[in-house]
Amino acid sequence: MTGIDEVARAAGVSTATVSRALRGLPNVSSRTRDRVLATAQELGYVASPSAASLASGRTRTIGLLTPWVNRWFFANVIDGAERALRQLGYDALLYTFDLLDGEPRRRVDPSVLHRRVDGIMVVGLPLDDDEVASLAGLGTPLVFVGSGPAGQVTVRLDDDATGRAATEHLIGLGHRVVGHVTGVPDLVSSWSPPVGREQGYRGALADARLEVGDQLVVNGDFDVEGGRASVRELLRRRPDVTAVFASSDEMAMGAILGARDLGLTVPDDLSVIGVDGHDLGELVGLTTIAQDTLQQGMDAATLLMDMVAGGVAPSVLTYPTELLVRGSTAPPGRASEPVT
Amino acid sequence: MTGIDEVARAAGVSTATVSRALRGLPNVSSRTRDRVLATAQELGYVASPSAASLASGRTRTIGLLTPWVNRWFFANVIDGAERALRQLGYDALLYTFDLLDGEPRRRVDPSVLHRRVDGIMVVGLPLDDDEVASLAGLGTPLVFVGSGPAGQVTVRLDDDATGRAATEHLIGLGHRVVGHVTGVPDLVSSWSPPVGREQGYRGALADARLEVGDQLVVNGDFDVEGGRASVRELLRRRPDVTAVFASSDEMAMGAILGARDLGLTVPDDLSVIGVDGHDLGELVGLTTIAQDTLQQGMDAATLLMDMVAGGVAPSVLTYPTELLVRGSTAPPGRASEPVT
DNA sequence: CTGTTAGCGCCTTCAT
DNA sequence: ATGAAGGCGCTAACAG
């Protein structure tokens, strides 16, 4: 393999000059630079990343920590992030931490990131205080997407407002008994999106002087099957529920399937609203609170690279959402008509 | 930062021994190993990946090349791959190559992988011969998922059989004019999955002595919107089409949306079948040819790591598929009844 | 603007 | 089973 010294010899300069020329640093005459670039090209020289990292202490790599890549929100944020990173020549290292209901997930071990990345992006992964502290202790710039602990740079929605908006939409339609399908109940972290959305849900109900209770809240594991099962459970507990607010579109679509399983019609028998703006939501006319996940990924990555370069990032970047009314929500129908 | 020499000093051994002990190599007495492990732990020592890579020439990192991470097939394969990799302590570096209709995609530049990864996994990315050659020229083990060029290790479906099965299902139901929604038309590569599936489609039609023609084939860009638009185009060209085979479930679901846009009912006016087994297919009762993408990702990663370790991989691993009949396909209905 | 010279932190022969 | 020592290939001061 051609090394920097061969290029140096061929171009008749020192390795230092080759290094400078190739990285576009100043203090190289343009004639020299051109010659170096040409010979490097000719020899097919490509610098060894390990050697460069070892010598410089920088890796031009960002660590992406996320529970899953095959869920809509996560896949889109990661896609956006990867694009922004690529644009500035950064690589993305992927680390998933399967979040399963019941058993505790694999904990984040900061040592694997140690000296391996210049920055860390945590996407939708609720971490406990120790994990956050250990990541922060790495001394590496850190950005959270989806939600993050207080004091950390975070790109997110206003989850409380999102939960409120969704719930108020249902209340406005006339619903009085509104159920909620939340995401994975994370016992260690108090700042995951579903937590904020549930707060908003409860707040909206309380403001409207409607019933709020644990009985009306079920876990949907943040996926389709979970949402499906949750509606069954919800209606078992409370057959008088006429509307459901799900914390993600995937769960909302699952809820629609679950309603169908029970022979219920959406929205006549049950209104369903989700959060995300999933591409397939229109398939079932899903009413939702839409967000721009791709943009969040790109912005978070850009922020992170700024921080790596020594910039100071705003601590919280809150994204707008938009209520997208389609056909899955409507005023309570015949099924809930008071028996006269 | 603690280096290997500090651990060596603290444990009273040489750095060579520390290195051996920490990596579980033989020729270290268990007493010494324990002591080294303990002191390393105590000092919070973690080896520098760049230094290790530079010295050893191995990175314990795999490059994942894919067009997108936010499409069902790709996200699932990547999720599976990442799990398998992590299990053996490998990291996954993500590289996306946005495949857009019309403009040529960014070409794969092997130099960015140079000395950066121990293995390369190409997921659903059709490459031209030069790209394949340059990747292979890296001397790094290479695995293709979804489809790959002849002579390369590939994990895939039998696309021809898949296209055939889907088309025969429609023919068996009595359809005589069957349209096809294919994926991105890649002009440079002859071996992408949609190509094989289209062949199977044409073969099945030919065998049944039914019309086969370019007029019946439209491109759906492999996404929901593309599928949606394609059905409009297809029916504009041929209003007598009664069934559509789409090369992916996302396009098939788009096709269902497109049919609805035109006021058509599925399956009464138009039967639709896809390929994948998408989680949300049930939402619209999508009939499909299902495949296990997660497993393909895991197996491909495992294969690749075997190859990195010097093993020899079987050249093609063909996965089974399963016809999943739901409600989106049915015998041709009233709309196509011959006018009497 | 360019060259010299130390490292960066670990792995890996080769001895012992 | 362990140690000594020479790289791995590049970057970054420091001179000049």
C-alpha cells in the first residue's frame, strides 16, 4: 500500500507538506499543492484513517445510538443525520440498543465509544442518569434527538404540547372517555417522548375536567403489534372508550387493526390519532400530529459537527408539529350514543 | 488517558503481556491474566481503537452500503446485520447512497473504505461493474444482500421465482391483463431485485400465453408515492388492467392509494400484490410474498465475519419466500366484466 | 512556505 | 510464559 512517504518522494517534498496539501491546510504554495495532489492521485494514495486518528486524536466519526433502525422515527432521523454527516466527510457508526418490554435493555457502555468517535448522537434512547453522566464524561460532544436530559443539547418536539394538541382534538370532537397508548415504559428515565406526551394528554383531560386515570393508559411497545394489543386491553378495561391517542403512528395504526379485530369501525366506533406523520398513515386515513424527522436528523448532525469543531450549540431546539386531520377521528358515533 | 504502559507498570508486567491478556490470547498464565484484567479495570483502561488498528491492520468494523435506511427492506436488513455484528464485537459504519429516479446516484468510492473496514456489506444497492471491481479490489471481504453480481457472495431471494409466484397468483385468480410496478430503473446494473422480479413476471405471463409488454410495466421508485403515481399512469395507458404486481410492499400500498384516488376499489376493481411482508401490510389486507429480512441481515453479517476470519463463504444463499394471501387480491370483479 | 523530528498507543515478532 | 524493541502511517510542533 502506498504511504505518505512514497507520495512525498515522488513529488519531491516532505511528508509534512504532503499531509498539509492533501488536507487543504494553509501554508502550501498552490504549485506545490497541485503537484502533490496530482502525484497522490496518480499513485492512488489514500491516507490511513487509523494512522491519522492516532496522530491527530480526531476520528471524523460520529456515534449514533438508537434503540432500533427499523422503526419509522428512528430510521428517518438516522437517514437525515447520515446525509448531513456525509456532506462534511464524517462517518456514522451505528449502535442499537434493543428496547424490549419487560427485560432491561443493554446498558450503554461508554468505553466502546472511547477514542472511537468525535461526537455522539443519541436518537430516541431514554438513558438513565448514570449513562448520561458516563457519556458526558467521555468529553465528547453529545446531542440528543427526540428528547434528552436537562442540560444537554437536544433536538426535539414539545411533547407536552403534542400530547395536548392530540387530546384536545379528540375532546373538541366531543369525546369524553379518551384512552392513551403510550410507548415503552422506561423505568429508569424520566424524559422519553412518550412520558411528555402522556403528560400533555393528562393535562388536556384535566383542563377539560374529564376523567384521567391509569386505567385509560396502556403500553403499546412503540410498534404495530403493541398498538394492536393495547386497544384490546384498553377496551376490555373500559368499553366506554370512544377515542384513543397513540404516542406514535405505528401504534396508532396497530390500534386501528386492534379495533377491527374487535369488529369496531374507525372512526364510527373509535377515533384514533397518532404522532409522526408516517408515510403510510394515509393508507388508513390516520389523523396525526406530523413532525419532520429527516430535518431533525440533519439538524442534530449539523449541530453536533459544529460542537466538534468547537462551536457552542443552543441547548434545546424545539421543532414545530402540525395537526393533520384525516379520517380516523370523528365525533363519537352510534356505538357511544347514550342509551335513551 | 491511561495507556497500556500504565497498566503494565501497575500490574508489574510488560505491555506485550497486557496486550495478550486483554485480548484473550494464549500464552498468558491465568494468574497473570487475572491480575492484568483487574488492574486494567481499576485504572479504567480502554485500548485506543486507532492505535490497535494501526498496529494490527484490523479495524473490527464493517461497512454497510445501502441506498436508504428509511425503507422497510433496508432498515430491517441493517437492523439484523447490526445485531449480529455487535454480538461478535464488530462495529457498523453506515454509508447511504440515495437512489433517486432520474439523476445518477453518487458513485461508490472505495477509497473511503480503504483501511477503514474489515468487511463490506452491500445492501440492496445495484452497482455497476466498475464499482464492484473497485470494491473487490480493496481486498476486503464483500457480501451482497438483496442481490449481487455473479461470482460474489450474495444473500438473496430467488427473484425470478418471486415474480413468477406473485404473477401466477394473479393469473390463477383469473386475471388476464396484469400490470407491473417495478423499482428504480437502474441503467447501470443488471442484477437488482426488481429486474429479476420483472423477469419472473414476464415469464409467468408468457407461460400463460398472456400479453407481456412494456406498456404494462411502470416504475414506482420503490416508495409509496411512486407506487401511487404508477397506478395512475398504468391505468391511463391501459384501462383494462385488473391486477397489479408491485415489486415491493411499499409500492403496492402506494398502488392501493392510487387506485383509491381513481375511485377504484381493491380488490373488486383492481387486485394488488406486493413483495416483502411489511408490518403494515395487514392494515390494507395486502397480499404479498413475504421474506425474512432481519434474518437475511443477520446471516449476511455472520457470513461476512466468517470471511473476515478467513473462512470461505458459500457463494449464494437463497432465502425462502411465502405467499401471504390477504384481501387485496381476488378474481377480477365487475369493473372488468366483459360488457354483454 | 517547507523540512525535521518526535511522538500518537498499540501489536508483534523475536528472544529468553 | 514473558519481555524488549521495532514498527504501523500519519500529524504537529518547531525550525528554518
